[in-house]
Amino acid sequence: MSSAPDVELRMPAVAANIGLTRLVAAALGSQADLVIEDIDELRMAVDELCYWLIGSADVATREFLVTFSATPGSVHVQGCTLGDGWQDASGLDRDLSALSTRILEALADEYSCTWSEGTRAFSLLKLSRS
């Protein structure tokens, strides 16, 4: 993978913006020659991780960043919260729920979630089955 991401999305942390991340994931999955099933799984995994990232707070004064990098046969997605106000934010679960964990284990080839000193981050890798 190249060191620079193909696409960066920096947005207010409102749930309505998560749709943009799914759209970009699908576009880059297609460019990376993932089959349609892999693209759907990528979109669902990005959706799940972004909802974990920003929670249900819907506070437009907070921001999050999602970067996407694609190579033939793979898409790597990273997300993180930006700025202040996340440490004391309500509506955020520290860990993934058991259901989210099961979903991501079924959809992603690799993923991780971290939360330290008020910053939340995730990483996701989706590989082509073909």
C-alpha cells in the first residue's frame, strides 16, 4: 500500500455523515477489483466501525476522519476522532458490543479498535476472495 491514502474524509461527527463513508468504501472496493460480496461486506464493516467511533452523540462540533487506501485486491480503512470533547462525550461505548464484534469478525479480514486519552481509532482491512 502507498503511504498516502487515496481518499480522506474529515466530517462533523453526526450519524448522517456515515453514509459518505459507505459510499467511498464501495467506490474504492470496486476500484480494487473486489467482488460484489466483498464490497458489501466492506461497506457494512465501515458502517459498524464508524458508528462505534462516533457513537450516538450526533454533535456537529466534534469531528472524525476516515482515510481509505486501495490496492488491487484490498482496501484499508482507518478512522479516528479529532479535536477535544471526546473523552467526556456521552453515548460512546468504550468497547465494541458482542454483536458488533461478531459482525466484524464475519466481515473483515483484519480490524482493530482503540481508545486512549480521549481519542478513538479503528483500522480495517478487506481483502478480495478471488
